Amino acid sequence: MSTKTVEFAVGRTPEMGVDSRPTYGPLAPIDLGEPDIGSEHMLINIGPQHPATHGVLRLVCELDGETVLRVIPHIGYLHSGFEKLGEYRSWNQVVPLTDRMDYLAPLIYNCAYVMSVEELMGIEVTERCKVVRVILMELDRIFGHLLFSGTWSIDVGAFTPFLYTFQEREKIYSLHESLTGARITTSATRVGGMMADLPEGWADACRKFVNELPRTLDQVDYLLATNGIHLGRTQDVGIISGEEAINYGFTGPNLRASGVPYDVRKDKPYYDYETYDFEVPIGEHGDCYDRFLVRMEEMRQSIRIINQALDRLPDGPINVEDPRISLPSKTDCMNDMESMIHHFKLITEGIHAPVGDSWFSVEASKGELGMYVVSDGGTKPVRWRVRPPSFVNLSVIPKLAEGHLMSDLIMINASLDIVLGEIDR
């Protein structure tokens, strides 16, 4: 496996060294002793409105004092039935539904869905489309991790990093808007290509953003990685070993923080990821602190990928030049009868996919995202199923929180970086 390990220089200060793991304050384990069997356990609800649950998640906790004995996650408060709705939409009409799954990194879900349909149809997108999609997916990986680091700092009681990260997110919103016309619900992809090519000046604006971002990341990293309260609330909290993480189905940064070097971009490359020079950050301890560090470093690696993709961005068409798949240009529609007919058929009926099924997985910001589609030869999917990383990652909360204090549960939940849109799909 061609995966490299990144050694973290915590706080990025030379005097610490790359192997140091500084501690500040009272970090020694607290002996909670045996629970008093004569005491009465409490049942309390965290959520579904509590901000610390990162969405409409309800956690029913059984407590002995402040010690968590058991956690039962309750989901379904945001259930939208996306997978069933997809069976009543044409292949391209499903794209807007994918925005609303992980609305913190929508372009990754846009791309993953159409890539599964293109594999079903045997479509090879253009080289320009491949590179553009890589740029967009890595940009939204940063997008999602910026939100994680900002809300993570709020949960630990640090407000300043939140302001820094959300200021950078605003710049990505502007890039979303200039490309798609929307800030959150991008709906940018189409089967066989994109809704539109990159507007003039977009690539330069993107490069300017990624080249300026490391300065902010260094500031956030230093503020959090050298803060005693942050270290005390995250180090040795919510530990899970690599073997256990695999057994629970962990993927993405949560799995890599436990020392397992699995990344879909490296192990099952797509869109020429094997030709990009980047490293996969790997943690050692599998605790909340390592999950934070892995995501911080992943943003720096995404910057490397985006710069390489911008350097190799080729000219040429963004969409497959097949009238059965891609809409003709406005000029062709108004001057050529055949183009007008193709336009009419694509709009009224949609694309016809061959009989069969297809599975395609990508490395999303929260883990491995899989899309499975089934076709009966018509213009709509017979079945559409999603393997969402947050849904799987959430299942481990009861194990991670057991025996910790209730305040630790907040950081454990934050460290998993879940989004309820894809959980309740």
C-alpha cells in the first residue's frame, strides 16, 4: 500500500520536536472508583436541539454522577427519504438531493453520485472534467474540515479559532457561488460532465485562496495545539484502537487517527489520484486529539492536491460530446434542428441508462462514501442506496463514551465530525 505517514509537529514550534506530545495542566487519569450501587442513576437527554450534538441528534445518557455508564443515540429527526425520492427522479434530477446529505461538503456528494451513474453507463468523462472534479472535491474537503475545526473549538470553549475558520469558509462559499450560483446547495455535476465550465478567473481565485489558507491553519493549530484546556479535554479521551476501529467500520480521518493507513484515494484510486503527490496523515493514539490533528493536516494535503490539479488543468470541453447525454449549446439549439430535438428529448425524458447496477466509492471529508445505483433500462434509478460515513461512525459513540465524564461526551461526539443530513437520509 502506497501510503505515507505524516509525523505531526504539534503546535509547529521547533523547540517541541516532531515526536513531542506536550501536556498542560492536570492530565493524569482520574480514579473514579467503583460506582456506589446504592446511588440512583440518572437518565438525561442531550439534544436533539443542543448545539453540541452537531445537528438534530438525541443522546440518551445513563449517568452515575457525572460518569457516563451508557449512551443510546436516537436518530431520525431529520429524515428526508432521499434514497426513496431518488426512485422518482431522473438520473440528473437526483443531483440536488445529494447536496442535502452532507451540506457541509456538497460537491463531494455531487461528484460521487454522478460517478456511480457514469460507471453504470460506461461513460468516460473528459480530462478537463476529471481535473475540475478533483479540485472541487478537495476544496470541499477543506470546506468540511474548516467547519469541524471551528465548531470543535467552540465545544472546547475557544471562540477565536471559530472566527478564523469561518472567515476562510466564507471564501469557499464565494467560489461555490461564482461557479454554481449557490453557496450551499451547489448541484454542480451532471452525468457526463458539469452544469457549466469554470467561469473566467475562478481558477486564479481558487489558487489565491489555497495559497493564503496555510497561514490561518498555522494560527488555529497553534492556538489549539498549545492550549492546556484543549489538550486536557482531548488527549486520552475517546480512545479506540486500529483493530476496533476496523471492526466498527470506521473510515476516513477517524480510522486514520487510530493508525490505520486506509484512504480510498490511495487504495482504490479514481480520477488519477495515484498521479498526485500527497501524503495521508496517520495518528498514533486513536483519541480525540489525534482525530483533530489528522483533519488539520489533511487540509494541508488537500492544498497540495489542488495546486497540482490547477497546474495540470487542461483545455477542452467540460462535458462528454454525446447528444444522448449532454445538452447542446444554446447556439446549436437555435440554429440546428437535430440539436433542438436532442435538447427536447433530454429535458422531457432524461438520460436512458442500461440495465444493471453500479457501486462507486470516494474518500469524502468524513470517510468512505459509497453510491449504489440500479437501473432497469429507464430514465430513473430503480434503487439508489448510499453508504454514508457519518452513519457508520456514529455507531461507535456508546463504546467511546463509556466510563468518561459527560463533558468528555461532547468532545467525543465532536471528534467524529458527523452530519445528520446523511445519517437520516
